[in-house]
Amino acid sequence: MNTRFRALPTNLRIEPINVVAKDDLCGIGTFTPRWLQKFADPKFYLLVFGALAVLQGAYFTYFIGIITTLEKRFAFRSKVTAYIMIAENITPIIACILIGYFGGRVHKPRLLSVCMFLVVLGCFLSGLPYLMYGPGLHILSKSSNSLEINNKREYCTLGTKEEHCDSNENVSSHPASVIMFLANFLNGFGYIAFYIIGAPYLDDNVKKTNSPLYLSAMAALRIFGPTLGFLLSSFCLKFYEDPFYDPGIDPHNPRWVGAWWMGFFILGAAIFVFTILLALFPRELPERFRSEKKDAKDDAEKENELPKLKDFPQAIKRLMKNPILVCHVISITFQVNGFAGYFVFMPKFMESQYQQSASEASLFSGTTGIISMLVGVLIGGFLIKKFKPRPRYLTGYMVLVEIFSVLGLFISIFLGCDRIMMPGTTANKDETLNLYNECNAGCGCTRKVFEPVCGADGVSTYFSPCFAGCPNMTGVISTLIQPTIDTLSNATIFSDCKCVTNSNSTFEVSNVISGFCSSGCTMFISYIILLCISKFISSTARVGNTLITFRCVDAKDKSFALGVFGSILAMFAFIPYPLIYGALTDSACIVWEESCNKTGNCWLYDSDKFRYYLHGMSILLISIGICFDIIVFFLSDRLTNFYGEDDEDKPTDDRLARWIKDEEEEDIIFTKCSKSDPVVEMNPVL
């Protein structure tokens, strides 16, 4: 075989070219272009992963924002929605441990992308019940076949009326709950992706001294997730479930069902786009961003040291012997129960306590304290980066912050409003209200249509015009906002209502007006201000809390410890709190929806009982967590190399940067040779 050789300059020194595995390059498969390698940077990863964290977090709070709407649409109790919510926490119980045990040796960005694809599927499944069953127009009237404006209210008609029961009306709630349960189950993989894979990947690929800044930036981005979810739910709930249908009522009407399904499709499409970008990141980022030096030999040894199932009990035993980790996990478990339960049911609390619409409750829940929380997280991360406080001081500050949170919850107990006065009712044995009396007993009223009306005294509220004894006639439409009611639109006056109670507790004929009576309560602003202050102070300790979680275990056990941590939280925190707070919320209900002898969602809550139960349970659970954090405080001096001081002066070797540099030098060499030396062909034998 004839070969021709290329003559090279004699004074040219050629260094060996470093071989870089494809998994260490940006791209997928054979698609690893050189221009894409510059994106292998923690900053770009933080942007893409942060965007996914925002969207995945938005799914959770979006679901919270539409809970009351779902309960009305499908006649769910709070216990049913609690079961749906815990579905996303069933996933991590087993998956967290397995992924955490083997996750340290796999391609984390790819595994993260697979988890997020499942979240995308869950988003589209969540909106499926609307495509299957359409809008719930039956909620607008007593009869699902009578949707004219005049038939969308219940009036008092003497003589017993049989309620029309549509056999298909209540059946749809069961498949809908199963679909929502499955959708939330798939969304549980997003929790695994964020805490067990994504966050450790970032911590492993930056210097330990820079880790607080990256973690604070990630936490700050994460804050926008819950905010985005609430804002999106607030926006979507302003539209009726069928945006092209005019229901004849406004969003303040209890029978309003907003477009709960719309946000799921928006979130699913956005998550899909960023998931594709995330899959392009390499197994490990270039070594110039890390403190530890690694080479090909280390990688080969790592591949040969894949964990084995027989070593699983030993790894568990190692973690159980770590008192800081054990106490820290127990503390976080109780605090997640307290904070998450309060956070999830806060929109419903705002609706019942301060008579906010579902859209307004979501808006206030999402925007309350967002700026203060963002500033608090960034300040906390910056101060840790600048002053590097000892673990003893860091854990001590965390305890003080938690005590302040308990104090804020205790003060919130006294920032409530008076109960809604509903004369003509009596209390049942189960502490619910019996709306029927000798006056309206023959009116054929039901608890299916909830349209509160306010009496002439401006204090007495009635469940509907029917329970107030109003005949089938409507008075004038007011062009002014009445001073005795809480409404943002024109009010309807009902005349000749014969079951209105006067000051002597006797019935009289009078006029009522649509809407709740004005409570005159001004505590809502104080509640919001206190909430902002509490969120700002608590957010300053978020980065320190994350660092304690990462630093209280050896580097080799970090992924496994986080996996076990996630499973414990899922089993003893994220699953119990919806059940605990759902049962407490249902116990505060005084008027249930009832249709065709079936009980559905709660229409009205005892505001005092709801306030005491919600805040009291949160105070109890968080206080128990503080006790274990005090133990962590006394043990915190055992934490060493907290900021990576021992690794800070070590030289680093960046194989990816050397590979790109060698490729460029090779191109320059052969370009020069082609201009000055004779060109010869060569068939290399590899």
C-alpha cells in the first residue's frame, strides 16, 4: 500500500491529546458540537435547572390554588383532595432510596430529565378530566337541565319539591379523582429530581466556598415557583371553566368554577422545553469549577466501585449512627408537617376567614412576602459566603428563626374576623348547622345552590334566597355598591322575603340583597404584613439549613443520605400533613353541599374553629421540630471542613478545557503545514 506522509516542522512540539468521554461533553449521543461545550458551566446549569425548579414548584402551588374549585366542581371533600395530594409523596418513599443509593454513579442530568418528562405527563393528565367531562354547569342551578338566568337561583315555592337528580352528575367525580391521583403520583418524580439529583449535582460541581452563593441563588429561584403557581391559578380562575360560556355570575359568587384546567397545560408545555435543555448537560461539569481534583484513573475506580445491594444495610447503619443527621431529619419532618400544612390550606383559610374569592386568595398567597423572601434568601447566602460562621452559630440562628415563626403563628390566632351570623338556624349534634326552620321548611330549599344573601340589618346572612323565604321575583338591580355587603359588582335585591329574622328573633317580611354581609373586619392587612415579616426572617436561614443537610454526612454518602432523607419526609411528612390538616378543615365545616342525598364539598366553615385548628396544629408540630434542632445545635461542633477550607488551595485540572485547547492547537498546526509543507495523504491504522 502506497502512503504519503505530511512533513512537519522539526522544532514543533506536539503534546498528547486528552481523550474525553462523550458523557463528559455537552450533548446527546453523537451530537456534541464544540460550540455547545461553553455551556458546560454551573451558571448555565443554574439557569436551566432553576427554571425547571420554578415550574415544578409552580405545579404544586397551582394545585393548592385550585383546591376549592376542584372540590366544588367534582363535589370533593377536603379528605378526598388530601388523598390526591399525598399521591405525589408515595413516589419518593421507594424511589428516593434507590435513586439516592445508585444516583451518585449515574448520569445525573439524564436521570433528572427522565423524571421531569414524567412530570410533563402528569401535567397533561391533570387537565384530562375537563376534556372528558366538560364544564360543570350543573352547579349553577338546582336542576342541571335548567341553566337560564332566572333558574340559577333557588326561590321559596310553597309545597314540597323533588330535587332533580342526574345520574351522570356525581359519577364523574370518581374517575376524576383517580386521574388526578395518578397525575400527582407522576409529579412526585419532580420532587426526586430537584432534591435528590439536581441540587447535589450543583453542590458537587462547584467549590465548597462558592456553594452557599449557588445554593442561595437556587433557593431564590425556587421561591418564584410557588409564587408563579399561585399567580397562574389566580389568573386562570378569573375565567369561567368554559371560557366561552357566560354563567351569569361573577367570581365572588360561591358557585363560580374557574378554568382550573388551563394552567396544567401551560406548565406542562414549559417544563417540556427546559427538560430538553437539561438533558444536554454532561455527567460532570469541568474540573476548573470544582475544588477536588479528579482524573481518568479516579473515574475508572469510581466505575468499579458501584454500590452493591449487599452493602445496603451497612450504608443504612452508617447513617443511623450519625446523631446530627438523625436529629436534623426528625426536626425537618415535624417542621415540614407544620409549615406545609399551613401553607397548603392558607388560601382556603383566606377565603373563609376574610371572604376573599378563590382568585384573590391565590393572588395574596402567591405574592405575599415574595420580595421579602427573595431578599432574605439572598442576604442569608451572601452573609454565609462572606463571614463563614461556625456551624454552632449557624444552627443557633436557625433555632431563633424557628422560634420567631412560632411566635408569628401565635399572633395570627388573634387576627381573625367574627363569625358569619346566620339567624334561623340551629346546631346539629355534629356541630353543623341545620338551615331549615318552621318558616322555610316548605320551600323546597336544598344545599346544592349556595348564593348567600344579606338581610336588611346588614348583619344577618342567609344561605340562599330560598332559605330567606324569597318568592320567585327579583327586585331592582342596584347601580351602586351597597354599604352593607361585600361585593365588587352590582347587587340584586330580593323583595317580599318572608323568613327574615328581626331583632326579636321572629320572622318578618323584608328585602335581602345578594352577597355576604360586610363583616367590617380590618384584620386582613395586619395578617398579610405579619406574614411578610415572618417569611423574610425565616428565609434568611434557608441556605444554612441546606448546608447542614449536605455537610453532616460524608461525600460518598451524600446522595444516599438525601435519598433516605427524601423517603422519610415523604412517608412521615408529605403524606401525613394533607390528611391531618384535611381532617381538621373538615371538622370546622358547618354547612356541607348536599345533592341527591350525597354530601359533597364544604360551603361554609366556622371561622373561629378553623383559625384555632390551623394555627394551633402548626405551632405544635413546629415546636416539636425546634426541640430536635436544639440537639443539633449542641452537636454542631462535630461538623468539620464546612466550607471546604482544606481543598481551597489545591490545583485543579480541567480535562474538557484541555481537550478543546488541544483540538484548536491541532487545527492551527495542520493549517500552517498545509501552507508551507508538501501535502501527503496518510491512512492511519487505529
